[in-house]
Amino acid sequence: MKTVIKGLIFFIGYSVISQTNVQELEHQLDSIYKNSNISGFGVSVITPDKILFEKGFGYADKEEQKGYTVNTIQNIGSVSKTFIGIALMKAIEQGKLSEDTPINDILPFKVEHPKFQETPILVKHLATHTSSILDTEVYEKSYVLEKGSMLDLGNYTKTEQKEYKAMSSNKKYSLKEFLYNHLHIKGSWYSKNNFKKQKPGERYEYSNIGSALLAYVIELATETPFEEYTKKFIFDKLDMNNTGWSYASIDMSKHAKTYTEKGNENT
């Protein structure tokens, strides 16, 4: 993956600055695909005015020999946090909250650092990953494998088997329920170890749960479901017609399958 990222950064910069021949760029990207374990990927080189290059490499579905195209939809994982940040800026612009708003002014349940109760967790702490909220092992409960019983686990490594079994046993929770269970003192998974030793604002610690909490705070502050809010003020404004927060909100016929490092299909 590092090789691919370095390659993409190099070639994007090179094509913009030096106007590298498009065929050479395509050849090099194809070489990256062929010499990696990646099933498929898409590349676009753009300026503020136009698209300089766009093409898919490899397969969106290896079994069906379905090629990866510029219209293939791909899970973007934590890149989605970019949209949480944009949504926050929009909510601040609308006067719904500020970066210095204590989250307990908005939340329906109290979230506070057990050792620093006098130090409120602010919106900006969630946005900058300095809230002291940790993911811990509880974060794994956020992954739910709905069709785990259909997998032939014999095709997967022992580590993957363990992960899939755990995800198959996980239950679905609303975002509010999940956050309450992890962060409220009466929550089912609450522990003082869910927070760093430092007080809020003192130290950076990447937190998926903290980011999810920020999205929930934005939802409450704007009185609009987060999915609806981002669609209205971000996706629709940018003509991002193939973007959504759930499989139900996109055209699944365009969605790429995901694979493990050994090339087995994820479900």
C-alpha cells in the first residue's frame, strides 16, 4: 500500500508540473497494479478547471471479471472523516454551535473524563482528536458481519477467522446507543480506561469513536440526521451523486467488492 500511495503522489505531481505523457503515466500505474496485491483502483488527476486524467485499473469484481472503472464505487473508510469536518464547518457557519461549545451542552447524556471532570470536552477536541476518548477493544463492536454464516472460513487465515467470528456475533446499535454504552458512566461497556490519562485538549490520540461522537453532536445541533445533513450541504452541492453513508443509499451494481490480503472476498 505504501508503494502505491508513493507512486500515486509522485505521478500526480509529475503529470501536473511536467505534463508527463499520459500514456507513460498509464503504463506506470498499470505496473503498480500488476506488481501489487490490490484487486483494483481508480486514479484521477485534476486541476480546479478540468480533469487531466482518469482511469480504472484491475477489477471491481475478480470472480465476475468486472473491470474497475472511473464510475466504480469504493468504500473510503476513514476518509469519511473529511466530511465530518466539512459538516462541522457548515454547522458553525450556520451558528448551530462553535468550536468551543462543550459537548455536554448538546448531548442528551453526559460525557466527561473521569479524572478531569472539571475540564469539559469541547467540539474542537473531538475535531482535533484531543478529546482523550480512546477506541479500546470496544471499537470492534462497531463492526457487524451480517452474512458471516455464508463464509467458508477455511479459506481465511486464523486471524481473519477470529475477526469474522467476532463480527458475526456483534449486534447492531444505533449511534446514540453505541456512544452511550462506551462513554456514559452507566453504559454497558463504560470504563475509566476508555479515556487517556491526559486531560482533554492536552494530547493528540486518533479516535474513531471521538469522530463518531462529533457526527452525533452535529446531528443534534442541526436537528437534522447526519446522513441527510451531509447529503444536502455537501454531496448534492458537489454533484456527488454516487456517494452515501450506507449500501441502501448507493447503486450496489457499481460497488467494488473488497478482498483480504490473501485475495479472499470480504462479505
